Amino acid sequence: MEQQKTKRTLTGQVVSTKMDKTIAVLIERRVEHPIYKKYMRKSTKLLAHDENGDCKEGDTVAIEECRPLSKRKAWRLQRVITRAAEF
């Protein structure tokens, strides 16, 4: 019997929705410096597939790993955690 492999899930902020069915998500993490032992913020920008165009810039979203959909896009929108404030 095959075991279902759990997909990686990351949480981040939507920084761009200018592409068709694609969002850019900024993932921030805290990493300890190996010598100075001070915590630094490191960030990674990933492209994720947003089929229905649900997201807006500033939303906090959860994305999950999937098969490669294009050259740089191998993540899929799982859910919107919080919406950006509307002014």
C-alpha cells in the first residue's frame, strides 16, 4: 500500500497579483547567525498558483507544494488566512 506523502505548507504575505492566475508570496523566517548568535530575518519570494484570483496584495496566505506548473511556479494557494485592510 502506498502512503500519502504530506505536502509542505508555508505561510506568507502576498506582494504581487499582477500576473494571470499567479501570486508572488513573500515568506519571512528568523535565522540565527552562526558566529554572532544574533537573529536575522531572511525572506524568500515564491510564485504560487491562484486559480480563481481570490487574493489581493497584503493578504496573508497559506501555500502548499505541488508539481511544477511552470519554470518558477511549484506552489498552489491553499487558503487565505487573513485579508488585507481595505481603505
